[in-house]
Amino acid sequence: MHRDNKMVPVNSQSNGMVDPDALQRNAQLQGMGFEIFGEQEFVRYPVIGINQPTSEFSPIGKFHNRVTGEAYDTIEVVFLALRRSMSFRPNGYGSQVPECYSSNSLRPDATVEQPIHHTCHRMGPRGLVAECPNARWTRNSEGKARRACDLRYTAAIDFRGESYLMYFHGSAIAPLEKFLSQLRQFRQPLFGVRVSLGLTYHTKKDGYMGNFYKVNFPDFSEQRDSERIEVIDALKQQESALFFKEYFETAPSDLYHEGDESSDKKEVSESEGVRFAHEDAEISEEPPRGRHAAPQQDRYRDDYPPQDRGGRQERGRERQGRDQGWSGPQSNDF
């Protein structure tokens, strides 16, 4: 079990019938009656999701604790571990269970009855190299890049001293990967910084393909974002990071493809035919109205235009930031 026995967040707002002090006392017991089971058997860590316009949760446009029901404009988190997974749904998100899936993006899980291919990717020096035809990028008649398999990142995070999971897929992948790239550029461990995450609302009239909220990461190359990045003592998080690395290796497959409301993709019925999932598919329903209307101003505004996908413009901003004296997260900057 987790070294601190923090299976779920104990919060006085979680349930009026539960005494949080009693929960805390019971959590300190050594013999809990589960000794015949594996350490991680039945373990399901709580999720922090994003309330999209199509979500069943409210209020819309907030980070949402799926256990306690608390909602947040921003969250300050430490990323402990990451896992890349793939899933293939011939009928898009109208299929509750994927036809083929991989918990590590390298090979289909043993529980897949009829794998599309015996391997999904091989690991190359610059990242994943597709070997399955469903994992390869192709272009449709409109020239847009697509692939049949959907990529998802599952992240273990520390939020307010408790452990949670977050899912990143669809249009959420690009900002996450940019954040990871900057961490490696500045030679920081994944669990060596605490970052403040916000949400940005994108709409069709701004040039996007739908209306949705996307996680807004701080930019290490922008001095204005320095207050959103805190360098911490990574050694204090290393034990938790190692635990979740092992947890991801042994967790059941459905952890990586169960439904999550933070998706920006539509669910489609099987009668609508094949829908291909792709990372830049910024798809959602009609814009929220009434109490679901988007806030007039985001706490952390993403000023980048829709067409900026992290190429030359982004590298130019990084060079500009360094020219102005900002060289990334240093411990004496905070």
C-alpha cells in the first residue's frame, strides 16, 4: 500500500455521515483485513477531472474532485509518475470498451481477444515509433493528420498532500508534452516542481473545432509565469514517485481506458460509423449557456493562436525569454 496509507482523501466535506477523525484513526491500523490480497489489488485512486460543457458534473469550467465534489479554478500539483496508453474504438467514444488497447503503448494487453497487431510501438531514441497500422498517422481528404488509436496519458499527482490521478487525452496532450519537454530541457525531475494549473476556454468562433476547456500549464520560458512554478525538494517526493511507477506497471487494464468526463471528444453512437481519435481534435458540444456560460476572463489566459502547435513560434518565444534574462526555473527565483 502507499507508504502513508493515503488511499482516498479524507475530507470533512466528503460525506456528512462520516467522521473524518475516525477515518484518520482507522487508517493508522496495521492489520486491516486485506492481508490475503496483493498490495495494489482493489486500489483505485481518486480522480481530478475537468468539467467540460458536455460534462454531467457542475460547475462547468472547473477542476473537479470526483470524490469530494469540490471544484477549483486552479490547482497546484506535483506530477509523480506518468503512463502512456492506447485504445482503439472502431465506433469512437460510442464504444464503452475499446476493441484493442495497450496499457503501455508498446504492445496490446494480454486481455485483448483479437489484437490489431502484435506490437503497437517500439521505443526509439526520439520516442515511440509506430508499428501497428492503427498507431500510424495518416492524412484524410482534408489534409488533417489522424490515427485510429487514441493516445492517453494517466498522471499520478500530489495535490494538497494527497494522491490523485489525472487523465490527458485529445487536445490536452500537446500542452502536457510541452511541459514535459521543458522539464527535460531544464534538467528537472518530473517530481521536482510544483506547478499551478489553470483552464482556458476555447470556442469555435476563436477558430477551434469546438467549445471546450483545456489545461493551461505555466511556460518555463516566460518570466511572467515564474510565480506558477515552485522548485521543491524532489527527494521528498521520490518514494511516492517510485510507488506509482510500480502501481502503473501492475494496475488493471481498465484503469487506462475507463470513462472520464475531462475528455473534449464527443461520444458517438455506433450507428454513426467509424470515428478516428486524434490529438488535435478539439471537439465538444455547443457552447454552454446560462449558468454554464464561460467566465469572461480566465485566471491564466492562453494567448497562443489556434494554429500555433509548438513549432518555430514557440521556440522563438523561448529564445526571447532567455534574451530578457529569464533562464528557466532556478531555486533562487522562488
